[in-house]
Amino acid sequence: MTVVFADIQAAQARIAGQVDRTPVRHSRRLSQLTGAEVWVKYDNLHFTGSFKERGALNRLLSLTPDEMKRGVVAASAGNHAQALAYHGGRLGVPVTIVMPEGTPFTKIDGTRSHGATVVIKGADFTGSTEEAHRLRDEEEFVFISAFDDAGIVAGQGVCAIEFLEDAPDLDALIIPIGGGGLIAGCSIAARAIKPDIRIFGVEAAMYPSFSARRKGETPKCGGATIAEGIAIKAVGDIPFALADPLVEDVLVVDEEDFEKAVALFTTLEKTVAEGAGAGGLAALLRYPEKFKGMKVGLVLCGGNIDPRMLAVVLNREMVRERRLIVYRILGDDRPGMLSAMAAVIGGLGGNIIDVVHNRLALDVPAKGAEFDIMVETRDSAHSDAIGQALKDQGYALRMG
């Protein structure tokens, strides 16, 4: 089964007026940070928070009246689910979604809020897909793959048409890869519009299914990644066949890269990105030399991150930058010790966030105590200055 540029153009006309056209903006801050000229397409601003709406709506509009009446079923970690649920509700199509155990609550709640029936089944996407196939056979639903479907691929390709209409001078696109629907559709559209544009994919190191298939290897996939939206053990057959000849390279990035990218979108661009959605920026941060001086387009493909996880990521980034640091101090267990240490920290502008007072550590004298003082600082140099001041006052730092 193939998809050509005319199919993507037809999808664009079919869904026009029913899906938001998301903005494209040049990022001066990310450009300064990475050395590339960075343009971002904010697909996190779709009503359901991700790029999946174009493909889902295009596929739903291709159903026969009988198929619409019977309803559809899909397996999804959340974004495809919400897109199908929302547009299925608009069109009067019953939608059942099977989600893996551990799917973020924000995605589960978002899917249910659009009227879909949600079934939590399967340890991962593969297990959820097996359950969705069982429901298809038992209930006579139409199964709609999140990516391995020509109608889905054609709809996702509309993203690249919009991107290049708004930023026609781009040298390259960096696109996250899960099942491959987005990169397949965008590669076809982008190359049809601008044949010399360079296409790069991004995969999580825990789920390198596209790059492994390119090498003829069995992918080693597994683990809890923050980029759960692209945590797919096997790239779709249709997307792989379409994208493989068009994609120049697939960049594999680690969890720290995804976390850093999520944090930077929040702090620099003032926008929320989920782990998978930040994949393009994660790759740019990981491989800056590959894109130096190029005009690069990043598809920020989703923003459905659990609020608790976003808070964890932002705090972890502060720890990496040593703007959040714990000073572990061995001292006497006597009145006034804590206030004296706090005076040193506060005197240098450190903000004490938390204090743990441990009297039971066996490597601490019975008349002593161990103090873990969490402090917010301006930067690494400020952290060092506070640590040195504590040492100068005679406090024994075990960590800082």
C-alpha cells in the first residue's frame, strides 16, 4: 500500500476547517542555544494536544456509513486515542480505545472526556494492540492503527505542507518516530514540495525500532521512557516502506536529552511539550554539530505530559544545572546548629527548600547529627560559593 503527495493534498482538503492550523515560529533562544536557525511547529496547540488529529480525522472521514455505525477501536498510549475520541464524537462514530498499563492519567482522562470507552489492557503498546484486535473481531469494530494505515499517514503529511508554507526556506526537518506515521507522511510531502530538504528521524534509545529495522536487526526495546508517545517496539510496515528511502538519518537520543528538551521548551519557549513531542529538540541538543548553521524545522508534536511528570522533569533539570542542590553536613546535635547553618546559606542568597535532620545514621557520632539541606541557587558557581562558605565556617560537608 502506498501514499503519494496527491493523497496528502486530498487529505488537506478533506480535513480543512475541522483541524486547527498550528503556528510556526522562529525561535531566537533555541537558535542561540544550538547554533542552528530553529523553527518550531507547535502541534501541541491542537485541541487534543498533539499532531494526531489530522490523521485520525482523515481516516474517520474515509469510513463507510456502515463502518461509522459499527464504530472503531484502536490501541494508543494517548494521543491517537484522544484524536479519534474527539473527532469520532464530532462525527457520531463510537470509539473504543485500548491503552497500556501505566499510560499517563492526563491522556486517559483526556480520552474519556471526549466520550470514548477506555480499556486499560496490556503491559505495553503490543499488548494493547492484541486486545484491540480481539475487540475488533468480537464486536465487529473497525480497527484504526495509530500509524500503520495509509489514511493515517496521508493525514499526518499535512503537517509538512503547513510547515513549509510558513517556513519555505528550511534546510531540514527533525521528526520524532514511534510507529512512523508522522515521519512517513511528512517525508513524502516535504520532498514533493522541496526535493532537496533533508529529513531526520528521532528515536528513544529504549525503543530504536526504525533504526534497528534499517540495519536488519531485531530491535532491543523496553523500559519506562519519558517519551512514551514513541515507545513502539515495531515500526509500522507501511510507514517504514514509505519513509525509509526518504529519511537521511535516524538519531537515537537518551532520556536525559528528552528531559532537557522538555525543560527548555517550558523555560525558553513558554510552552508545554511531552517527552516524545520534544524529540526534535532533544536530537538537536544531542547532535548540534550535525545542524550547525542550518535552517532546521522541529515538529513539537505533542504536549500531553502529566503535570506531576513535568514538575519532576523541571526539578531534575535544576539538579543537573546545580540550581537545586543538597548540602549534607555533619554537625553537633545541639540547639542553634541549624539556624547557624541557615544563616550562612541565607547570607549568600541561597533559598532553603527542605531540611532533613538525621540522628540515626550509624556513621554519625551519637551526640551528632546529619543535616541534608536542599537549597535553590542561581547557578553552579553560586552553589560552590555556598559550599565553600559552609566549609569556611567549620562545617564538615559530605556532599555539596
